[in-house]
Amino acid sequence: MERKHPDPQAVREENRKLRYLKFLVDLALQEIRAGRYTHEEATRVVENVRAQALKLFPGRETAFEVIYRPRFQRAIAETFCLH
């Protein structure tokens, strides 16, 4: 059986979207940890990042919930002393 090689342009686009999502997540985490938001605002920021992630990667809700949601929950819990 012959293997199909992925389209190099599609791979580059996927990598670009992943880098952008990583940037958004890192920036949001940094801002939350810096105390720039109220608890309510921080929660909205997480939902906004999630919405952007789903625009970049439609149908990948589970990936966001498994990979990024725990990081955001941890940052919010540490920032607002919710342990």
C-alpha cells in the first residue's frame, strides 16, 4: 500500500495555526497570572481563547478541553487563591 505524503502547504498552514494558538494561550495565561483581570474577566478570556481555537481548528473541542482548559484552570486557581 502506497503512503500519501501530506501537502507541504497544508502542513505549513497547520503549523502556523498551531503557533498562533500557542501565542494566544501563552499571552492569556501570562495576563491572568499577572493579575490584570478580575476572576470574571479571566473566565471570559479563557472562553474567548477557546472560541478562537475552534475557529482555527473546527470540531476540536475535546482537544482544547484536554490540553488547554486544565492549564487555564490552574492559572485561575493560583491567581485567585481558589485551592
